[in-house]
Amino acid sequence: MPLYSQRFHGCRIDEFVWRGHRLVTMENELIRVGILPTKGADIVEFRYKPRDLDVLWHSSNPICPPGQQIPTTARSDGAFLDYFHGGWQEVFPSAGAATIYQGSELGVHGEVCLLPWDVTIIEDSSARIEIQFTVETFRLPFRLERNMSLTAGSSVLTLNERVINLGATDVAYQWGHHPAFGAPFLGPECIIDLPRCDASVPEFAKDLKRRFPLGPVALDRVTQVLALESRTEDVVLFTGFAEGWAAIRNPHMGLAVGIYWDTAAFPFLWCWQAFGGCFRAPFFGRVYTLALEPFNCPPETLQSLANRSAARILTVGEQARSSLELGIYETKAVISSISAGGKIS
């Protein structure tokens, strides 16, 4: 089978050189997804084709060709923010702030978001496409495999993933996803729909320009999206999920973005609400985004979790798996449930 079939209808895969990067696209009649294997397998486009609407947020700092963006100095917390362009990153094997774990210096949001990934076509037909993206980390001994699939007539992208400990010792890890959504889909008319869960503002957010105090907060207080003019920034932690799903709904557009995930793998949902109030470098007030981020841990460093025996650990040769779906839906109604396969009610 050739690497890519020559097909111009139904499900299809294509590859381009875009801004000097390798760009792989997956699309069908309803959505187009763009992935950068040369930069973290970042998802840089999630476009709903009937509206020609990319629902992801894109930073004011653009993606530059590989090797052409040279930071003036090395950051003590790692290079993530130098190369953060918005979109959707995978976060592994550490998350949040920089840390040192078992002698390895780990920058903000870990390794895989800055590494090149390999690409293998698993299935390529007009009815269904599937691609496997793989990467091995440098500073901790892991392999991460991400299988992304799309079926004809569906506006839902599916990710099935596996991490493997390749080392000869047990190692802790943090794992999650960082999809950030933005205008024109995101606006002050938007609402976050959630199942029954608990909400709190963690210590991690203590220095932000918050509208909420640290600690527990009522769920209905954190589900309204604010305008850019509010100049606020919060991180809200959702836990205790009866079901693993969340949605951002724009009733004016009659459109919603819904995410469904495996709560055994990701029992926490981090929610970054940056409504014009992120004034630290490199943003300086130029961020209007809402991120829904399923994680296997609260927002602490890997070393902090390990110190209190709260980190997830993979033993020698052990594997961990996860599944996640992201879909776009035509609806104005409140979403009360999302289930596997992108079914909403």
C-alpha cells in the first residue's frame, strides 16, 4: 500500500510542508485536523468544515520553521513557552512547572511537546482512517504511542494511546492533554457544560489575576465564559467525575465542542480560563482562551507528587492506556451527557 492513497472524497490523509514543518492532515466531510509530527505531534487545526471554523486558539507568537526561531537565552523553566503557539499539545512525562525528578531536569509541560514524532499509517480508506504517532522521551525512559482515527460522516476525532516504561527501574509520570479553544468560536456568550463534579482553585493558581479565591468554588460560578475586557486569569481543577466529559457551548452559533475521556486514565480536568488577564511573559495580556485539559494528576510538579507518594508509577516494562475523543456538534441546547462514539444528549 502506498504511504497515502490518492483520494479526494470521504476520509483521507495528506501530508504537506507547512512553515517548514511536516504537516499531516486527517479529514472527512465534516472536520479537518492538522498535526505537526516535527513539533510534538501538536494538533494545530481542528476545523468544522460546514462553518469553515477552526475552534482552537492560536497564539500571537506564530509557528516558525524548525531551527529558525532561536531564543536569545535558555529559560530556566524549559522551552515550552518559547514555542507555544496555542492549539493542542500532549503533556508527558511531566506537567505544569519545571522540576527535577530522579536527577532529570524537566521543563514546563514535559518533553513530548517539543520532540519530533514518527508517523505510521494504520488504515487509509474512504470509510475510516487511522494514524499512529510515536515518540520516545530523552530524560525519562518512556515510549508514547498515539493512534488517531476518524470515520466517514463523523465530527468526532478519537485518540487511543499507550505509554510504556522502557527502563530498568520504576518511574513516575504525569500525563495529559492541553487543547486550548479560542475566538471566533469562544466568546462571552459561551457556557461550559459539565457532569456532576467538584470544582476548586488550586494553590498552583495563587499568583494569577483570579476572579475566584483559592479553594473550593461552586460549580455554577466557574462555567460562564467572560469577555476579553474582564482581564482575568484562573486555573480551575475539576475532580470527582461521575462521567468523563465536558463541553464548551456557544448558543449564539448553535455550536458546541465536546471532549470525552477515560476517567481511569485521567481523573482530573484542569481548566485554564485566560480571559485577557495573563500579563506575564510571553503573553502580556494577549491571551483569550479556555483550555479543557484531562490529566492523570492535580497541578503539582512530578517531584512534589512523588514526595508524597501521590504520583502514578509505571513499573519496569509496564504499560498504561488512555482514550479520548473531541467532537463538534450543532446544538443550542444544554448538553447533559457525552458518551463514547461522540453521542450527546
